[in-house]
Amino acid sequence: MKNVTSITPSNFIFVALACEAKPLIQAWRLKKLPKKQVFTIYRNAETVVVVTGIGKIAMAAAVAYTMAQFADVMQPIMLNLGIAGHPHQAVGSCFLADKIIDAETQRRFYPQLPFELPCRTLPLKTLSKADIAYTGDNLSDMEASAFYEIAAKFSTGELIQSLKVVSDNKQSSLADINQDLVAGWITAELTTIEKLVSALTKLRGILPAPNTDLYQTLLNRIHFTASNAVKLQTLLSRWHLLKPDAAIDLESIGEKNGKALIAWLEEQLETVEFYL
């Protein structure tokens, strides 16, 4: 996937979709990568879109697989776009998730929303199978919690968002959904999607820049696996965002290996890391 990594890191936008969204692909003039890829991936000069398939396992695998190709990217915009059920919200209405709950593990994630919102917000619950009983006053899907949990290894919480279009409710059956309907809903919300991307791009521009010199120093000094090198980037970005006046004392790190250093950074950030 060397051709993928030619995208300019500072402009990187990553989008994960459970199923094809032709209106988005056409609007952004995305080109499909060769069929040999494990997942269907589209791209243009600054955007990568991966079609993950349905369910948490598929979503987690696709996000990790695709993002692992971008070792030089720091603080990417990461979006999960898709559909969700709701007991009574109108089919076709659009919402940002302000809380994501995994129904199986009860883990909770809180996307930060420090920007002008392009639409209303609602809590979102991720389940292993569709909630045809429509319990609770929340959106429901089958991917968002896995998306957020993996995305948080690659970016900061303010830049990780889930935008969902209501596809079914108590009056409109889940069984009635088809690709044409999904395409129509996405087409109707292209302006909302563009507003969200614009707001996040502006936000990323004012976030503190990560210390790339320190990152390179640590890579030269300590051995990291590929996955831990990516995680190191994210932790250094969070440190710079949450503790801008606190320098990392290299002497206090001592002879830690890569895994131990990651654990040390996570421990130091635990008391101030408010979005996980």
C-alpha cells in the first residue's frame, strides 16, 4: 500500500463506512485502490475512505488495517459515517454522536464537540445485532464503539466523530432498508458532512502541534513495534494538548523499552485524559 501513503499527512481525513456510499465517493472524486487490498479502499489527494463491512469486528479490523499504513500521520480527522436506528426520530434525519456506549462491554466513549455543530446530537449505542425493539432514547448501530476505540489509538478525541443518518424506527422497519435508500439519505446530508469536515479541519489547525523532534528522538533511542510507534505519536499529541506546559523528562524515562514507555505515558495522562 505504498501508493496510499503519498497523501499529505497534514491534510489527512479518514472515513470508515460499513457499506458503500456512492454519493460520497462521487462527490469527493475518490478512486478505488487495487482489488488486492483486504478491504475496499477509496482515496483522493487528502482523503481515505474504507468500506468495513457490518459489525464491530469488521470495523475494528478495517480501521486498524488502513490506519497502520500511515506511520507519518499525526492528529488525523477520523469519521465514522453510516446509518442507525432510533425509536421515533424521522428516517433520514442526521445526528452526531455525543456519547457512544458499547452494549456488550458497557464501555463509554465521549466524543468532544468543541466546534460549530452541523446537526443535532444524540447518544449512540452499539450492539452486536440490530435492536428491533428500539429500546431507550438513543441511536443504535453495530459499529461505532469499535470505530472509536480503535480510532483513539491514532488521533485525539476532538477529531474522532460518528455521524449517523436514521434509517429505521418503530414505524419504518429495518427490513425496508436498501442501497438506493441509503444512497438517497447520504446524498441529502452531503452538505452536513462537508460542514463537519470543514469544522474539524479548522479545529485541527488550532490544536497544538505534536513534538515531532521528540518523537524521532524516542524512536532512535528505544525500539518500538510498528503498532507502538503509531501509539507513541498519538500519546505525544495528547500530552501536548493536555499538558502543554509540562515537558517530558527523558532522564525520567530511563531504560524503558517501547512497551514500558507507552504504559508510562498512559499512566501520566490518566488523570487528565478526559475523552476516553
